[in-house]
Amino acid sequence: MRWLQTLLCLLIFGNTLAQSDPAGNYRDFPIMITLQFNALSMPFRDITFGNPGIGLGTEFRLNGPGTAVQQFQLIWYKNRNTGNGITLQTQSVWRPSMGNNGFGEVKLGLGYLISRRPSKAFEFKDGVWMPRGRKGKGMLTIPVAVGAGWVQDGDRYSTATFADYQFMLLNNYSKSIPLVPATFLQAGVRIHQ
């Protein structure tokens, strides 16, 4: 839990580095630090804060004002029931302005998830159950997210705190169920230098 406290302190400290100023000084390739909570569930069902994870990422703008950006994230999460995972994903983000410093976010992308099995798996082979180990597997993901945030511009740093709800479809989860839904609740900060 100490890493969770450290990450929350970084998020709060990162948001207080900047002075309040009108938004609009977007800078490419910020440092993005996120805290998320994972669930293997349908959208807006079984929302939990029991499966924490952390993420690092960056982004660059696709248009002049920075309302369209391409984002890259590496996320690790812990999940006792479905297994720990690490995902690398890229998302195209549309970020409309909401007032002076507020913004909304709509994201759509692709990713790859490597998920480890939470316990030993067995396979029925030649009439006998044989252990397969705990290795896990890789799965293609399709993440879709909505969120909102707040920008603060300063002399040295520009920060943006945000919160997103992300829905992911996992491909090739098992032979009997090819597509499985998963969700992330995500809060984070982008620090533009």
C-alpha cells in the first residue's frame, strides 16, 4: 500500500506545481501518471476499488490546439481473481474544451494485454488432467473510454488532472468465450514541461 500512497502524493503534488492560468499552452510528450482499478465485468457493473494498478504514458497532438491527440500507456494491475496483467495500449483521444480550464475526453484504441493466471491451470489430455502452469497469455484489446479533467497552466509546468472510465474488450480470453469485457476506473495527472 506504500506505493499507492506515493502515487497519490505525486498526483496531488503534480497538480499543485502549476499556477492557475487560462488553458491553451499545450506541449507534446507530457509525463502521464495514472492510478486505476480493474474489474472483469460488463460496463458500469461491479465497479470496484479492490484491484489497483499504475500506469505511465505520454501523448502527442494530432492538431494545432491539442483537441485531438494520440496517447500511449503502459499499465500494470493486480487482480487476485483473474490474474495480474500488464497492457500496452494506444488510443486516439478527442478532447473538447469545457469552460476555461475544463475538458472532456473520448478515447478509442488498440492494445495488447499479457495476463497471468491467478492459479494453476489444468488441461484434459489423453484422458488425464495435466497441469499447464500459471503462465497466462496475451490478448488483443479494444479500449474505449470517456472522462473529464482540469488544466492548470504555469510558468514552468502545465498540469492536467483527469478521471476516465474505460471499457475494454479482451479477444481470445478462452476457447469457449472469445470476447470478454473488462473495465478500468482511472485517475491521473499529465505534467507538461
